[in-house]
Amino acid sequence: TFNSFTNPPYSKLWSKYRPVLLNLMVASEFEPQNYKLFFHEFKSLNSKQKDFSFTLQAFKGKPINDIRASAIANDLLQVLSMSQKASQLMDEYKYEFSMDRNFLLRVSRLQEAN
């Protein structure tokens, strides 16, 4: 049976995109990176949700901003935390992941960590 507590709803989708996310994180060293995602992939996971947009700022595997109300952002951070490469990058730099209402994902490296 599907249990949202043991299997967060968006984790499988973010896992599918993990190689893309890692490439975007690396490439964001020079400028913010954009990647178009698909409405139907998110809608199929939660047909009642109207707005899937979010912003996640992360450093050292933890959110900097409040993402408690966003399952999408929480699941993204969880998937990134399971990646050794993403964890290494987040240990060194602050990142911002945001998705707008048109499902355009933007990945930005915010600043070097001190």
C-alpha cells in the first residue's frame, strides 16, 4: 500500500530527475540554470493541488528558508541529501531551487560558504 509517511509523494519524481538536478547544481557555478518540468508529472501525484510552485534554499543538507508547508520542496531536499555529490555541493555552497507556476525549475548557487 502507498503510505505518504514512508514514501514521500514527490520523492520518486525527484529521484528520476536527480542526474539533471546534479548537472544543474554544477553548472550553476557560472549562472542560474533553468529546466522545464512537466505539469502532468506533478498533477498525477496530487490531483487536488493547484499550485506546485516553491522555493527551497539549502545549505549543508538543511533548508535555510521555511519549507514545512511544501511537500515538493521537502521531498526535493530529501532526494538531494541521498546523493553524495549533491551533499558535497551543498556543504560548500548555498543553493536555491525554485519552481514557478509554469513548472520552470531554476537552480542558483547563492554564494560561497565561509
